[in-house]
Amino acid sequence: MDPVIAVLLGAVALVALVKAVRIVPPERQDVVERLGKYERTLNPGLNLLVPFIDAVRTKVDMREQVVSFPPQPVITSDDRVVSIGTVLSYRVVDPARATYEVSNVLQTIEQLTVLTLRNVVGSLDLERALTSREEVNQHLSGVLDQTTGRWGITVTRVEITAIEPSPTHPGRGGEADARRR
């Protein structure tokens, strides 16, 4: 056999071997596709793939994630604007569903949090919104966990970090509305 061909075959075999072996760290699981279709999820440790056929689609961190969302303006039932900041903790429990059920996990959770906050706090008057933080946290956590569960994610904790009435916007109409009163 020609030495050049032997070197090329050896290089191809080495590349195939490198592509076939996947070491997944303990805090992660990898989602594998075979020819573009979901095949399996790799657990931590040594795993074998079919070279050039299998590909890792995503590497999913299985540790609990903590995200802080910027304060959002919310209108209470008595037409007062409050600014509410939240911190959320979540964990991926099913990497395949978290990969395929929702396109951007963090952005979707943030939008769902804002929407739920507006629904919950919008049904309360200003005084109750300021004093019912734990009740709002529990309701928010329940709604988020129920919805995100379908995506392979569990919400472990939701905390409202601040509820601050807006000094410049007494109601929906703003200062012009306040001058007419």
C-alpha cells in the first residue's frame, strides 16, 4: 500500500474515532440528532456516537439557573402604576423537550413572567399589591411551573424583589389626568 494512502486512511480513522467519542461532564446532558432527527440524550460520562451521522444539537446545563428580570410597569386595579422586579430560579428536567418544545427558553420564561405578573397584580389594588408579595409569588410560581413543565423545565422559585409605586404616573392617564382631578 502506498504510504500516502496509508496516512490518509489513518487520518480519516483518527477523525472518525474522535467524532465517535463524546465525554459529557456531570452537570450537563447533550441532545443528539441522527441525520437531523432527535435520536437520544447523552448522560454524563463516556458516550459513543456514529461518526458523520450523529450530531450534538444542544448541550443542556442541568444545574439550577437563577435569572433576574428588570422591573416591569404594571397597572393595579385602582389604576396605579407600580414597577415590579422579579428573580426566578428554574431547572431543566427534560433536555429533549427543553430543546424542541420552545425556541428560546429564557426569553419565553421572561415573557410568561411579565404576562402573569400583569394578570395577578392587575387584579389587586395598590395597597394589596404592596402587602401581598408572598401571595403573588405563590400564584406566579404555580402558573409558571405548570406552563414550563410542558417544556421540560421546572420553576423552583419565584421572588418579587421590589414593588415600587411610580411617582410620575399616578394612573393610566399620567400627570395630565392628575391635573384634571
